[in-house]
Amino acid sequence: MSTTTTINQVGGLYTISPTGRKLCFPLKHTGVQAKIAGNISRVEVIQSFENPFDLPLEAVYVFPLPEDAAVDDMEIKIADISIKGSIQRREQARQIYEQAKQQGRIAGLLEQERDNIFTQSLANIQPGEKIEVTIRYTDSLKFLAGNYEFVFPMVVGPRYIPGTPIDHSGDTDCVPDASLITPPVIPPELRSRHEINVNVELNPGLPILNITSPSHKLQIGQTGEIIEVSLAGEDNIPNKDFILRYQVAGQYTQATVLTQSDSRGGHFAVYLIPALAYQSTAIIPKDVVFLIDTSGSQSGAPIQQCQELMRRFINGLNPEDTFNIIDFAQTTRKLSSTPLANTPETRAIAIQYINNLAANGGTELLNGIREVLQLPVISARLRSIVLLTDGFIGNEKEILAEIQKNLKPGNRLYSFGAGSSVNRFLLNRVAEIGRGVSTIIRHDEPTDKVVENFFQQINNPILTNIQVTWEGDGEAPVIYPTSIPDLFTAQPLILFGRQPAAHDGVLRIDATAAGGQIYTKTLHLNFFGDGNPAIATPNPGIAQLWGRAKIKHLTNQMFSYNTKAGVEEITNTALTYQLLSEYTAFVAISEEIRVNPAGESITVRVPVEMPEGVNYHKGFGEYDQYDQLRPRGSVLSPSPQYSPQSYTNDLHQSELSLGIAPQSVTPSSKNQSVCPPDQSKKMSKTHSEIFQEVSQQLEEVFGGDSEPVPSYIAESPESENLSIILPQLQVVSVSGLTTSEADALTEYLQKVHLPKVLPGEVVFEFNVEQGRVKQLVLDEDASILTDITVVVEEIKRSLLAWSAPITAKGQVRLVIRIN
């Protein structure tokens, strides 16, 4: 039987050989080759690994890719041998990989943890052996106001992990896969020697203007019509997103229609920029609420950039607008309990509040989202919520589900990410669900143009009520997104569609333009060019983009919980279009046995760089007495080793170091309405003194006997008297477990407290392995319950936190009756 040693000394960064020599990391180099034609990019990522140890190696590397990328190919190469990866259901791919690993074969496994986080596992790399992994994907470029933008993310920023720990892995009941998305982080004084090169070929068919990168130094050349862009030699540390921007000469308001036809049907992509002028006269009064992240990961350049954005936002509001500011970290605070009129006096108070914001603590984004969504509706005003955050959290689905359920009709949610490697998946999905726009700005970019564009967007959309109809033979195409958002100035309408029989036809787009005018546009779909079905339009990758858009649509329906039917449809779509997804994976296996199956081996989790501009010591982690890196979240989340009381003590010490008078603060969701002190006057004023000063300023602004003065004093939230049903949960049946294992699960579930709901039944299916519940889904067809979301969320978290008997293994079906 083989023995595996996991290298985890000094945070999993390196190990010491018997001779005392420090051995280097297995990941040596990443090469990126991108070819861009029009709106589509085809990208090849080559990861080069080498085993520097004296034993066979398994390397596990967590890395990012664009969140909408259609990953459709993977292969591994050893010397002159290439092994093509095959797409499989994820659990089957994992089983194939583990079996090959035990047999001593070279094995590669590519999995998706989030839409933008992936894991590459390589087993049985022999000592001194080099191996390359090639990943290929298709993506659609971002386009705004005449500017194309190609982004390649390079590093997964450490995530704040909320919830109650399940075990010692770092997983919690809120983020049961936290250990899969939090790779070890290299301390500032060390380098991994992992380098990256990026080469981009631009073939737009039109002259290109203003090729720039706010993130990297570039080398630019040209061969014929192809423009070649690459990184300068000194800028190859993989610690920030690579951002390439350029303009295409000529009219960019013209529609682009790309098609692809094969045995799966006719697929198309539409890119339309409506040639409509921005109507400044159509501006309506708004209530703008700014929700700003002040957690530890924002410390330094990111919080300073957010403060600069906020100052410009406040000074750019229209005269009739009202506004408020909410900031969140471990707790949530707000500038005022009521919206403030836009006056010179209130703007001055808001600027003072912004200037005094300090970054510290965990990213409890859920508290901030709940606070802003619960604000009372202001009649006759369009509420615009503006979120500023790096998005470094692990519970993205929980946040997105909250927005889906509670965003009020007519409200819009815009997202701003400030930093070098922000969580674009979260920021983009927040804006999509909130019917707004996402903007990513580096921590060192100028803000003036960004704010100008934002106010052009936020003041009024240029197209609303967009409808797409099919005029042609055969079935109407299946088009994503199914619910088309409003369009803002210079923003494209992007549609991905599939016509089952590849019939030509016309897409008719109808909408309402700013000012109430009717907008109509017709687009011709021609799948076979000259009418000859044997000659398909050469646009490879369009079908994959449609498949990815469908998977995204289905995933958006399951932010609260996974359903059996939804998971199966995603899986089948991914298998049909050869796509990586949350439920499929690529696996590649060598035919020959490469290492002794009974011999000793080691496993290394490849460490990653800290994102550029992020303060390593502010909230991400710290070394314990064993020189092991504690992942971000363990420092702030209560655990047996780190209690709420010790958290409170540490928080008080942090406040003292910043010149803030200690308060009674605990890591709860308690919301406060406060104004932070001026940190330049260390310990010179208490919170109460500052509250009194700010309140006095507001009294002078509003008058003592006119409208009520907004309160900056900390408010105690009203306690809600919830009606709780103590154990009224009945386990009807459990299949797939032994009697004793089923009894243990039943006894555990009897302790679950549920809110008062109507009676019914819920049915779950899940796998049990190594004492944990995995792949939990709800069988909606078999469940009969009115208030299903409320109940499922509570039971789901309980099941994921269950410490199952170690003997339990396999597929389980659980039927629960709610009395």
C-alpha cells in the first residue's frame, strides 16, 4: 500500500531536503496564447510543472480563468507523449483519476470550483520529470463605448469564509468547499519563481487604435494584418489580472452576427450597439445608496481607490438626487437612517465620513446586502444601489440568492471592483441580477473617466423593455439571456442563440428608447453563407459559447440550492458541448504505469502570490506557532481555536491601534448607524463625541424644528419574535445507509430548528464519503412544500455540516416530513 505525504511546512510553500536544501515549487511557468478575431477570443493556457523532489509527486494547483469562458479542451504532455483529456461527469472523472493514481499511472484532472476558480491535479510525476498541461477555452470580449477589453486573470485572491467550521479543513456550513478555493498564499518575503507570459494576436479586420494596458507593460509588433501583443520581460509575476484594451477604427454601432452550424443545430451570437444618443434631458431624480466594503482585504490601495471613487460619486450627483452611505466589514454601519438631500452641507458631511473609513475585519457582505435591500422604498424615485468591493468571499451563491429574492422592483444594483485581481464572477453576477452594470477598475487607475461613464449609465438607460422575436421557418431559437436587461449608453446587447434545425430567419428586436420612443432593429441569420448547406459559416466556438450561456442561465436558478433536474440538465449540456462545469471534469490518464504503486509519494498544494496591492496581513491570514498559514476566514470566524471572545479582544486591540475608542462589538450581524472618527487624531475623541459633532452639523443643515434629523447614533435593532417550531421534523425514509447510520442521521436532524411553515415533504439526494455529505440536491418533483426555500436552506446547511459515520459511503435518498 502506498504512502502519501502532504507537504505543508511553512504554509505549504516549500520543504527541506535531508541535506537541508530548500526545494522549489512544482509549478514553473504558465504560457498564455490568445487569438482574437472580432468579438471572440480563443485562448490556450499551458501550465508547466516539474517534480523537484526525490519521490513521485502529486501537484494540486488552484487558479482562475474568466468566469464566462467556455473551457472545452485539456491535454497533458510528458516528453513526446500527449494524452488527450476526456469530459466526464465530475464524480466519475474523480474516480478515474484516483484509480489511475493508485495504479501508478500519470493522471490529470481539471475541475471547476466556481465559474472563475479551477483546480488542476496531476498525479505520479516522477522525480525530475517535466509535464505540461494545456487548457483551451473560447470567450467573448467585453465591449463598451468603442473599447474592446481582453482580460486574463492570474491569481485567486484569498477568500473570507463565513460560517461555522465543519472540520479542520477550513470548510464551513456556509462554504462547504472552502478548502477547494483557498490555496496557500506566499508571504511577502518569499517568491515562488512561477512566471507567466501572455501573447495576444489581434486580427479585427479593421485598423486598431490605442492599444493599452493599465495592468502590464507591453511589447507590440505587427506581421501583416496581425498585431502581436506580449508582456514586457520584467512584468511576469502572476499576481494581477492582465487587462488589454484597444479601439477599432470606424463605426462601432454596427451589429455583428456570428453563426455556426453542426449536428447540434444552428448557433449564433449577436453583438448590437444601438446608435442612440444619450438623453441628458430625460434624467429623473434618484435615491442612490452606496454600499462600500471596508474589510481587511481592502486595506491600503484598494480602500483609497474606493474612497476616491466615493468622493467623485458624491460630488457628481444630480441636484434633485438623495443619497446615503452604508459600509460593511464584520459589522454594518450607515451614514444616516434616512436619505439625505444633495446639498453642499450634506456632501461635506458625507466626504468627512468617506475620509474616515478604515479597512479592517472580515467581509460579511451578506449583512451589507441585507441592510441595503431592507431600506424603505422612496416613492417616485428610482433607487440605485452602488456596491464597491473586491468580492473576496467564498459564499457568492448566498449573496446572489439574497439579491434575487429581495431586490425590490424598479431598483438597480451596480457593482464596482477596485483592485488588481477582484472577484469578477461575483461583481458581474451582482450587476446582472440587479439589472445594472459592473465596472472593474484597478487600484491605481485614474477615476475621473470611470465616474463620468457611470453617471451616464446611472442617470437613465437608453433601451428598456427589450423583446426579441423570431421571423422565419422552424422553431423559435432558444436565446440567452432569457430575460434581457436594460441597455445603458454605449453598452452592447449580447445574445447567444440556438435554432434547432439551423433554418435561416430574422431576429426582430423591439424596445423602448429614452423619452418613450419606439426602437426596432432586424438582424438576418444566415447559417450557410451562400445557401449551400454543405458550406457552414466558419465561426468555431459559437456553439460552445451558447452552451456556456445555457449553463450560466441554469446555474442562476440554483443560487439558493441545487435541484436534481437542474444539475442533470447542466451536466447533459456540458457533456453535449464538451464543456467544463461544476458537474463535469476533464480527466487524462496514461496507458503505462509510471511509478511503483506501492511506493511512497508526496502531495503539494501549489502556493499562489498575494494579489498586487492587497495587504497580506490585513484579514487574509497569519502564521501560527507551527509556521503554518491559517487561511483567510479562520482568523475571523469563530472556531474551537479562535472563540468569539478572543475575536472581540483582538478587535478591540485593532481599534486601539487605530485610535478608536473601544466599543461593545461582537462578530454578529448587528447593524450600526455611526460615523467613524478622524484617525489622524489618535485617541483624541470617542465615538460618542464624534456622533454629537456630526449630529450638531446635521441640525444646522436641516434646522431644529423642520424635518427629523438623521441619526448617527448607534441603533439597537428591534428584536423579532420569531415563531419557532421545535423539532417538528420527521425523517420518513433513508435509503443508501445502514440502519445504524440512518439512525445517526435521524437523531442529528431532530435537533434542526425550522421557522413556522405549512406542512409538507422535502426529498434530498446526496453522496456520503469520508464522513461528509457531498453533491447535495433537492428532488423538486418529489417534494411537496409551500415555503420550500426557507426550509431547504436550513436543512441543507445542517446536512452539509453533518459528521457522518466513517463507514457511510454511497448515494443516499432522504425523505423528510415537516409537521
